Amino acid sequence: MDLNAKYEAEVAVLGAIFLQPDLIHVTNLLPEHFTDPRNKQLYRVMHQLRSDGVAIDVITMYSRLTNPEAVVYMTNLAGSCPTAANYAYYEKIVLEEYEKHVVLLAAQQYIAQKDEQTFDKLVEVSREITSYHVEETTSQKDDMLDIYNSMFEDKGPLNGELSSGYPSIDYMTSGVKATDLIVIAGRPSMGKTAFAVNVALNIAEQAYKDKKNGEAEGLQQVDIFSIEMPRKALLQRIISNMGNIGGEHWRDTYRIPADVKNRIVQVQGVLGSLDLHIEDKSNVGVRDVESRIKEVRATGKVDKHVIVIDYLGLMDLDMKLRHDLAIAQITKGLKLLCKKYNVTIILLSQLSRGVETRQDKRPMLSDLRDSGSIEQDADVVMLLYREDYYDRESDDGLVEIIIAKNRNGATGTIQLAFVKEYSKFVNLEIRLAEAN
């Protein structure tokens, strides 16, 4: 590609961001990816504005530019892109040309020196550029054809979407859909982590069974970002869930009975076969989630990807912003990732104390902390309520899953049974069958 074409792609990227400033939150580009010094400078200022939580437009850019020539250049460039619809294509050109440039430099250094250090550098650079892959977008015609084909292609009751493992929830939400941001919220110790892990485990187990039976259309993967709980503690919970093993056994593992130890070993064997991965970093931001998505996509093996984040309040927030604006930046960024990479993100969130002041303590959307952005960006919001959380004499073990928002379907309340000693949510019909 000639330099003029690359320059035009850089200009188109910048012009598209002026047209649609939210693109700055999901772009793969960094200032060093730009070749033209003027474009590099403008993009660096855009990144600074994003970090400071300031909207990108001609006025805010003008306030950060001290060079009069840069101001004139920016003013002419701002209206140069007729549409932001082709942003991914422009970005792809810039990244591909940057990749070629970096690999060429590394190759030239190796040819000049021909030592182990420059060879290792060439190999490292070649590996790193795979993370710059940009997904091709579909056209409106492609989407229309997909809608037409879906009317005549039987994909089952969930229309090819993943099952949460709870038929009542699947019936109301049409399953765990790609591009959806699903929020699960509840008061502390209400069971939101356990519920999200149960859904993740159900998806991973079903994927394993389908793969084993030769029924899987493509590999499914579940990633859990456990910000609050260490990986080891969460694994113990999962083992308890899968093997019906009481949580009390983990207090003194040396004294676990032999039969329970055997069960744990068997469960670990099954758990090790699942495409379920836990990351327990303490500072997780939107960029970290995107990096993981890119890493998984770079393998070319995963067809459906589900990410669980526990929880929103502990994510890496921009401390320069007011708290509610920092939360809004996170939820908006996660929703854009869902759409950009065709993944599902299940995000946990706490409810405010306001629910405690009411006589009826069943939560509502307005009880979400910083509810404006969460409610706006989420496709599905599930609120958890347990009567025994407030009434210690109640031991029915029932949990209400209140689907308070469902962008593409109905809302309502579903009851599940919660077996607290196993951190396990089960369908009511299963619990009734076990009781009889």
C-alpha cells in the first residue's frame, strides 16, 4: 500500500471519531500506530481527553492544541469523513500497515546483526501483531439474509443461543445471547456470585457434553474475572457445586473424609476438562477485558464467548471522574465490547441500601447503584431476592430472580431453589423430585 493510502486511512479514522466520539473507547489504535506526525498528535490528544473523561469535539480538541498549524489542520480534518460506519475498515488498514512496518524493522535488525537477541525480538514482534486483529463487519444485506434464513432454519427453542441452565429464565430471555450485557444485582451475600457462577458452569458443562457427543457447532468458552474472591476460593465453591460437597469441608481439608476426597478428585477431573477459566486480578478495567477477548479470538477456535465479571464496584475506575461518570464509562465500554466482538458479558453489581428502608424489600431497577448508566447500557437486568435473607426463621431456600429489564423480551419473576451449603441454584422441579 502506498503512503498516501495509509495517510487517507489515518485521516478517516480521526474523522470518524469526530463523528462518533464513543469509538475512542473501543478502538484498538494507539498514537504510535500513526505514521503522519500531525495525525499522531491529534490522536494523542484524543486519548488524553478520553483519559480525562472529556468528550471529544472540535472545541475540546482546540483547548488542548497549542500549535496554530495543528489547529488549522484539525479543523480541516474534522469534517473530512462522511460516515463512521466504515471505521473498522479504516482502523484495519492503519493497524496492518503498522504491523508491516514493525516486522520490517525487526527483520532488518536481525539481518544486520544475525544474533540470538535480534532473532528473539523478531519472533516476539511477529507474535504480538496477532493481537491487532480487527473483526470484519457485516453489511445490511448480510443481516437481512440472516433474518430471512432464520425463519426457515430450525435451531431449537433458543434459536442457537446458549442456555443458562434454567428453562424458566431461558423462556423469558430467549437464552444467553451474544452481544448482550447482562447485569445480575443483589445486596451483599444475597447470592449473586453463586448465581452467576452457576450460569457460567451450566454453559461450560453443556458445551463439554455437546463436544463429547459430537453435537457442538463450535467451541464455547467461559471466562470469569473474579475481582472480589481469590481463584482458589472460587474453585472450592465450584467443586462444592459440582460434587454436592458441603462448604464446611474446606475449613480443614486434612480432615476431609476419604469418600468426600474421592468425590473431589473426580470433580476436579471433570472441571479440568471444561473451557472455564478464572482470572483473579485485583485491578480489572475495560481494556483488560478486551485484551482477554482478543487473546481468545486470536486462537481462531472459539465460537461463543461468555465473560463473567464479579463485580462492577471493584473494577478499575477512572479516579479523575466523578464516581457515577466513571461507572458510566465502564458500563458503556463493556456494552460496546459485547457488540464489537459478538460476546456475552455477565456483570455483577450491588444494590444500594435504599432497598432496606422499604417494607417490601424486593429490589427495583432504581435500587441499582448509579442506576442510570447500568439501566441504560444493560440488555438484561436480573435482581436477586431471598426472603430468608431478611427473615431468619424462613428456611424455604427460595430465591426470586426478578427480570427487571429485558430489552428484547418480557419481564417478570422466576423462582429457583438455592442450596446454600453447595452454593448451588437448582430448578424447583429438580428440588421437588429430590424431596420425593
